Amino acid sequence: MAALLEQINKVYFWDTDFNQLDETQSKRLIIERIMNYGNLHEIELIKAVYGMKEILSTLCNLNYIDAKTLNFISLMFHIPKSKFKCYTRKQLTRQPWSY
């Protein structure tokens, strides 16, 4: 199997020097970007490389996941949104218009 970085779209890493990425050291960034912007093929690639346990641990501990992606991840992996750090943090942060 070809290296993961050779098979994913470089566009997802617009703010990073793609050539400096390392599959092991940049694991959190790669998982985050693929889940936010990638297609199903790329999601399957990261599942094969990192394994479900590592991916779910990473996703549950991210500080931010946009609402659509969080809903997709929650449904795809059968995990309640309340298990995600980003969801519980959002619930704890009071917005000015919610008083």
C-alpha cells in the first residue's frame, strides 16, 4: 500500500508545508483535516493506517469540529455527541444572545 500522504489531497493542508508532514507526528492534523474535508475513500485510508481506536480518541479530544462534521462523525461511528470534547465545551460556553 502506498504511503498515506501520497494518497490524500494536499489542498486540505493549505496552511502547512505538506512536505514537512509526517504520518506519525502529524497524526492529529491529518485525522482532523480528512474528517473535515476528505471523501469516503480518504476516510477509509486513515482507518486502515491509524485504526478506529486512535481515530475515535483523536476526534473525541479535538477542541473544534464544525457542526455538520460532528453530526456526520457521530452518526458514522455511532458515538453520542456528548462524548466529544468540542460538543461539551460548546455547551459550557454561553453565547451573548442566549441570556
